[in-house]
Amino acid sequence: MDKDNYRPVAVTRVASNIIELILLDRLHDKLGTFCNQFGFKSKRDTDSDMCVFSLKQVVEYFNSRSSPGYVCYLDASKAFDRINYWCLFKKTHSSWY
């Protein structure tokens, strides 16, 4: 019933997906990630058991030392819905030089 769950189908979305695929292909070797990153990484998703295992290990580590541990979850699912892709492209392009 939430209107935010529905997005219109548009041709511009297809064009931006093509641009993203081209950029990803060209920049794949230059993109660095961390071993503890789960989302947006091939063969690693946020639904995996490894995420839960990692969190449990961190909690056990801090509990064993009687130290407080803080966790922050960030849902950025809508962050890129409001991005101006052309501005992002211009900024990325200018950083290559």
C-alpha cells in the first residue's frame, strides 16, 4: 500500500543502466573493496550466513572484553534514486585526469 514501493518504468533508466555497465567494465580493475564488504560485491550478498557470522564474532569479541560495542545499519536503498547521473558522470570523468 506504500506508494514508495512502486517506481515508474522509464527509458532513461535503461540508458543509465547501459552507462553504468560501461563504466563498471572500464573501472572494474581500479575499484577496491574490503573483504568485509557484503553488498554490491560479486558472490557476496547481504543475505548470506557470513554476514550473521561476522556480526556474531564482533559481538563476542567485545563481550569477552566487557567493552561496549556499537552497531549502525544504513539503508541507502533510496539514496541513488535521487542522484543526478550526469553530474555524477561529469565528476567521475574529471577525476580520471
